[in-house]
Amino acid sequence: MIVLATTERQMPWGCLRSTNASKVKVVLEEKGLAYRLERMRPGDLWKKPPEFLARHPLGKVPYIEDDGHLVFDSTVINEYLEEAYPEPRLLPGPVRERARARMLENFCDEAVLVGDLPGIWMPYWSPPEQRDADRMEKARNGLRQRALPYLEKSLGEHDYLCGAFSLADVGFMAMAMVLQVDGFALEAFPKTQAYLERLRARPSYRSIDPRTSLEDSAGSAP
Ligand SMILES: N[C@@H](CCC(=O)N[C@@H](CS)C(=O)NCC(=O)O)C(=O)O
């Protein structure tokens, strides 16, 4: 059985979740694996108590324990899950297509999840009066200038980035969650808008949907 360490919190504006851990949650759901969550207190991400550092040397989420075997970092975890539990496959077969999926996954990590998205997402973990509206708008503009044009171009005429749903899409599923809470307008990026709607319609999105309660998104294992 798999235990996923993450941070999730009920706020008046929805259930907020770690973006990186959401990448893993989506893959566990897509593969139909039994898992349960270990929800860290958000403060532990900053205080980093020793028992947390003993599992992840940087004191970050996500990490998983698969029958006690520890794996950390969302990208490494998802590659591990793909190899350990190959069905359904979430990476293309041909080596060049697989490299493209990994490039897009990495682009999402660097440009979106580490890049511009935290400037939009972190303020939602605080009450509205504590948010810096100018900084949030600057982060939105960052997305509009870099990640969204590249995503729009990379989608081409495909439903998903690599044709079929793959690991290249899971980081953008976490972005879809954040932009849903933010009410981010995507009219200037029509392919991306349709793509994010398509991602939100997948059954696996329910586990990270801001409207899904904490009780209803705690995993499929007792
Ligand atoms: N590259 C890591 C990044 C993990 C990460 O930054 N997680 C955030 C939560 S979404 C965190 O734990 N932040 C606390 C910190 O940076 O110390 C991954 O993909 O798992």
C-alpha cells in the first residue's frame, strides 16, 4: 500500500493542495492504485521537524512510502510509479516521444510549478486582506508571457500534449487546479483553455478539485 505525504487545507475559497503532491495524486488515481494520504501541517514545510527531514532531506512534499520504501520528488515518484505499475502506460513507447514527454514535464516544473505559479498560489493560503495584489498580477503576467504561449504551441491539434494522456500533462493538471481557484481568464489562449477543461473533466482530477472536500479526497485505501 502506498502512503503519499502531502499538504492539503480547507479554506473558505476551496480545498487547497500542494501542487507537486497533486502531480503524484493524479498518477495514483490514473493508475487505480490503492493509497492513503499523510497530510502534513503546512507549518511543518517551514519548521521542518526532524521526523519530516528523516524522510525528505529537504523537508518538502511530496514523498511516498510504497510498502515502506521511500521515494521523494514528484517527478521521480511518477517515474517510479510508471516503472513499478506500468498499466495504464503514462509515457509514450518510442524513445524520442518519451524524451519529448519528459521535456514538457520538466518545462511545467521549471516554468510553472517553481516559476510563476507560486506567486499566484501561495497568497490563497492566507486571507484576502494579506495578499499582495500587484505581486499576484505580476505572476499572472509571467504565465501569460512564458508558459502559456509555449503550452499553446505545444498542444498543436492534440487533445493532450503527447496525443494520449501522459506524465507530460500531470503538472498542467496542478496548474488547472490553481487557475480554477484564481478564476484566471484564458480567452487569449483558446487551445490551453480547452485543454485545461479536458484535464478537469478527467475522473482523476476529482482528487485535486478545489471543490472536493478533504474527506472525499483522502485516497482509496483505509
Ligand atoms: N522538486 C520537488 C519540489 C517539491 C516542493 O517544492 N514542494 C513544496 C510544496 S508544493 C514544498 O514542500 N515546499 C516547502 C519548501 O520549499 O521548503 C518536487 O517536485 O517534488
